[in-house]
Amino acid sequence: MTRTVTGLAVAVLLAAGACTPSQSAQAKPSPPVTHTFAGGCAGTVLTDAEPPVWAQGGWNVVKGAPWSVPWALGSGGNAVAFVFARQLVAGSSPSVDGTSNKVLWVAKGTASSFVVEGSPAGGTQVAVTVNGGPSIVDVPSPGCWKFSLSWGQSPATSTISLDVLPAGSKPPA
């Protein structure tokens, strides 16, 4: 009888331990499925993962869902480019599908008072200058473009490289 009582006591303890709150607190929801997209180059990746918290202001998103606009993180982790057309197209906006080369540039710790300068990969001359924040980024030629963001008195900087399709191309849906 002692074995039966001991066995029963062990079974009760195991069953009680299997349902403790500490174990249920360890269960985590699975992360949302994220994707990467064409449009980044020279190490820049466009994604629909959740961007850094500091870059999320003004967005209405569904928690746990992919981000609604692909974005890329700049060098140093302190700038983000939200690419509304998914991929830029050389020439003037709108593209053949009616989209524009709209990019929302966001720099950590600053409002929209910063500058974005673009040059083709390997080029040293700035070919495009736009203000930070929402802008249309029409570049003259296809290829990998380096966009350098600078802000503040020091100034702080970050680089985001985006691939630009040839004029007349249709950005991916």
C-alpha cells in the first residue's frame, strides 16, 4: 500500500507541475511570417518585418501581420526608408503602372529636418537631393543607388542602397 500511495503522490506532483503558470508564461506566440523583397542592393535588404519602434510613428498596423510597406534599415541602424512602390524606377514619376517613386525617409531622433543625397554606386557626385520625410525620389539612371542621410549639428549619417529599375519598367506588385 505504501508503494501505491507513493506512486499516487508522485503522479499528483508531476501532474500539478505540468500545469504551472510559469510554463504557460514561457509559451510565446509564433512570430509573423516576414518576407524580403527585390529593391535593396549593396547589403541593404527590403523587408515587411516590423521596423524599429522609433520608426513606427503614424502607422496603423495590425500587430503580428507583415508590415504594409516594405522598408530598409540604414547603416548604423538609425535610419529607415519605406519604399511605397516596392522598387524605384529610373526617370520621372509616375511609372508605367501609375506608381511614383515615393519613399518615406525616417531618421532616428529627428523630425523631417534632414537631407537625403543620392548617387549611383561607385559615383562620387550627388545626382539627387531630397528632403527627409516623404518624398518622390526620381533618379536619372538604373542600377544600385546609394542614399546618404545626414541630420543634426554633428551631423549624424546613415546610408541606404536601393536598386533602381530601368525607365519604363513596372515595379513588382
